[in-house]
Amino acid sequence: MKRTTVALAACFVLGFAAPARAEDAKALFARRCASCHGVDGKGQTAMGKRLGATDLTGLQSSEAAISVAIENGKPPRMFAFKGKLTAEQVQALAAYVKGGLK
Ligand code: HEC
């Protein structure tokens, strides 16, 4: 019984915490950002073209600047995500974008 509990706890930690980070950011990007920026980040979606969404693959900004852009948005065309995403999610997305969306 005790061993089962430990095994389950290990599965939980290994399966959900550590390796899930990159995957999380990717899934989060697909869900929250891709409608405008596209899954590949190039902004070539119908909405992205209409709004003039930035091609995130060519972005020179620092990770910190990307975090600020996500939190505050780029009014009036990109809305703010502050309050919609946690600080950890913003951080993970900024790292994902800075890392070339891989
Ligand atoms: C409603 C469409 C829309 C959504 C959703 C959206 N963006 Fe944007 N984003 C834009 C537009 C439009 C711009 C260009 C704004 C400008 O330069 O005025 C932009 C610009 C940016 C920039 C560049 C900021 C800079 O420094 O020039 C980053 C980084 C960015 N978006 C990241 C994200 C991330 C990450 C998400 C998801 C959490 C996201 N965006 C969701 C429309 C969107």
C-alpha cells in the first residue's frame, strides 16, 4: 500500500511537473496566442494579417520585454494577458517565444 502511494507520487511528479514545462508553453501558445500569431509564430492567420500581428520568429526583444508585452498587451491591437495568465505562464511563454517557438 505504502509502496503504491510512493509509486503514484513519483508518476505524478515525473509525468506532470518536470518534463511538462516546454509542452505546456507550446500548448498554451496554441490556445492563447496562435489565433493571431499562428502556431508557427509568423502571424499569417486571417486575424493576424488583419491586425498586423508581429512575426515572433524574427523578434529581437529580450525575454523580459516579451513578458511585458504579454502582460500589458500592445494596445489597441493586442490585448493584455495580465489576470488571464499566471506569472509562471507568462514566463514560460516568453521563454518559448524567445527560444524560437520550439
Ligand atoms: C488578438 C490577437 C492577438 C493575440 C491573441 C495575441 N497577440 Fe501578440 N500581438 C498582436 C498584434 C496585433 C501585435 C502587434 C502589436 C503592435 O505592434 O502594435 C502583437 C505583438 C506581440 C509581440 C511583440 C511585442 C513587441 O515588442 O513588439 C509579442 C512578443 C506578442 N505579441 C506575443 C504574444 C503572445 C505570447 C500571445 C499569447 C499569450 C499573444 N501575443 C497573443 C496580436 C495578438
